[in-house]
Amino acid sequence: MEKEIIIEQLKEIIKPYVQEKEAFEALTEHTDFINDLKINSANLVDVILDIEEKYDIVIDNESMERMLNVKAAIEIISTKLADKI
Amino acid sequence: MNKRVVITGLGIVAPNGVGLEAFTHAIKNGISGIKHDPELERLQFSCQISGKPEISNELSLRYFSELELRNFNSSGILYGVIAGIDAWKDAGLPVENNQDPDWDSGTIFGTGTSGIDKFRESIYKIDDFQTRRLGSTAVAQTMNSGVSAYLGGKLGLGNQVTTNSSACTTGTESILMAYERIKQGKAKRILAGSTSDSGPYIWGGFDAMRVCTFKHNTTPEEGSRPMSASASGFVPGSGAGALLIEDLETALARGAKIYAEILGGNVNSGGQRGLGTMTAPNPIAVQKCIVNAIADAGIKPEAIDVINGHLTATSKDSLEIQNWSEALQRNGLDFPYINSLKSMVGHCLSAAGSIESVASVLQLYHGFIFPNINCEDLHPEIKAVVDENKIPQKVINQDIDIVAKASFGFGDVNGCLIFKKFKN
């Protein structure tokens, strides 16, 4: 799946959890979920559950630990999607 | 020096009224909040009626963000937060997003269980090997202190933030604990109250004990019959009541409206000794609790104008009346007026004490005595102790000075509060 498409879909998923609207509007690959978007760290598990549901993938604990920014999220989603095929 | 303690805000989420205006109207007019409960019928409960507050999604969104309401399934926290925030705002206090917490304000908000529906949902997921899918709020919704934790965060409270639990005495106890903390000067204001979850998973155990009525499944509004000869068990209810308890000086300094003064109170236990058991009160302890509350308040028994009883509509109502009469040494026409809110809302369990205290305080502030419904056939054992005129079946509009409120709970625990019309 195209990176740009994943970014757009990711934005939809994280939108309800974001507390920093400006950083959200200017979101890029380098945006950090906690530092830039001020997502409550406890909510990260909810974001991951929503991603799992959206793509019908399972994100293991190790991947979850790494998934702190948009770049890592795209990477993990792409890998898991590729594994599915 | 001990501080004087007053009530400056009220919030209510009751089966017969959400919000002070609706609730005041309902209790003055004897409006029942008991309805047929399709879920209890589907689950083949003996008792298929209940008292549940009606909360629309629109109303919830005035107290919780959309994010907070995602996967939210805790009726007790929902009711408690609505009542608590309402009491805070009713007291004229601001909800601010300050950097520092409000060190002088806390909450003591009780409950029996928390988020029992969320708990059930979680258990099903865990047993289905889906623990990782519980989400981030399963703990906050099911920890007993969930309600005080939610309130503490929304209001930025920096004093004590805790949840007490003593069965059906919970709400009365939370008010007394708040009173004592403020009297000792350890806080300027405490949001006191209690809440109870709704639904079959909280009420099932009582249904199994056959303590709920099964005779009114087609006549729900007549189901809750405290003090009646035909009382046949309590009707399960739920909701929340909240009272902003404040140091008098602080209240006066900020020009707050004062609903009533708390003169004192008492909590004790019958120790499940003598006639007391897990489920039955030890009458000696009940009387001692009332006597001690009166002494703590520094009043004479004859100063009490109105009693708001526990009076659940079980066979224990006559015993309760006997206990009041012994403790106050008053009977017949000399007995105070007495009423039971449960005739209109059912037994709201851990929320009962606070919901009924809100009703008690409204009586003092507005000058009325709310009616008892469904006791046109007073129990003969009660009539033998109290003159019928003292058990009003229509609202009485008159100024009253002192209300005694008591609650009794499983575990043989008792609580009694003395409220007084405020005069400076």
C-alpha cells in the first residue's frame, strides 16, 4: 500500500486521541505521537488496537514498543500487510 | 478550633429526576421513577421492575469527551460524574484548567462496585484469550475508586481523593467523612456523595436472596412500598447524589448559597453480634448510632422535625421505626414526621444515602416535607408506634429546622446525619 494512503488512514485513526491540533494538521512521517501530538501514553494501546482492527493485522509486543511515531507505524503496518499476502 | 460545616452545592441523578429542578418537582409531587425493566424480564429475574436514571448521549457529552466515552461502559461512574460536577457548579465553583491542583478541595465519593458491565466485558475478553484487547480504560472504569478518580481529574482536586464503601450506608458515610475532615480544618471543601451501577449484574444477587419484590411486575409504580402492610421487598435502583460540603467561613467569604448546616453524625456497626448478622441490623447498634449522632450534633431528640429513614419496603421497616422510637424516646403524635424516598426511586444501594441526603437537604432549604407513596395501607406494627399524621402521603409545605437521615447496610453497618436549616 502507498505510504501516502497509509498516512491518510493513520490520521483518521489517531485523530480522536490527539491533543495538539496544530501538529496534527502539519503531520509528516517524522511526527512523534507523544512528543508532538501529545497523545496520552496510555492511549497508545488504543491507537494500536484501532490500527489492528483497520488493517486486520496483529501487532506484537515488540512492534508495539517501537510504534512511537508515524514513520515506525507506517513501517510496521507495511511489513504486517506484506506478511499477510 | 472546630469549623462549622455547611452544604453549598447539590447534584442529583435519580430514577425520578436528573438535575435538581426535575428531582425537586418529582419528590414534591410523589412521582415514581420505577419502571418495568425488559432486561430483567429477559433474564428471568423474579423482580422485573427497577429504578434507573435516564441519561441521554447528549447529556453525557456535556460531562465527558467523545474520547472518554469510547468503550465506556460504567453506569456508576457516569452517574457519579454528572452528579458531582453538577454539585460543584451549583456551589458556584469554577471548572478551570489550572497548572496547579486545588489543594484545599477533595472528594470522598463512595460506591459498592465500579463499572460492573465493563468488568463483565473484560472477563469475557480475558477468557477468550483477548487480554491484549481490553483497551486503556478497563482499569480506570472498574477500580472501585474510578468515580473519585474521574471527578478528581475533571475538577483538578488536590486534597484527599478517595472512595469509601459500606454497602447501603456508603453515601451517608461519605458525607460524614467529608464533614469530619472539614471540621478538623484538613480541607476547605469536599465533594461528598456516592453512586451505584445499574443493571442485572449488580441486582442479581439481591434477586437470588428473594429480598426484591416479585409482586409488582405489571404495576411498577406501586412496587416500592415502604411502611406498607403489603410491602413485599425492595425495588432495585441506581443513580448518584452529590453534596458540596464546605467550611462555613470559606463559604461566607465567597458569598456562596448555603443549603443547610451539618450539625454532626455518627457511624457504627453492630458487629454482627446479638440480633445483628451480615444482613440484619443489630437494633442496639442502630439505636446507639442515632443517639450518638444526636449527641454529636449537640441537640435534643425533640428538636428533630423530620426523619428521612432507610425504610426499604422489607419486613425490617417496622423494626426500624421501633428503633427510631426507642432512640428518640418519642412516639404517637410526638414522633417526628418520617418519610422514605425509596417509595419513589427504589433502593439505590450504595447511592441511597447520598440521593436521600440530597432530598433531605432540599426539604430544609425549600421548606417542605415530601410525601410517602404506596403506604395507604400502613403496617399495623408501625401504626402502633407512630401516628398516621406523621407519615405524610401528600406534600406538606412548611418550614422545618432539623432533619435526621439514617442509612443501614449489609455487614451490620449504620450511619446517621443531622442536617439543620442554616442560620448565621
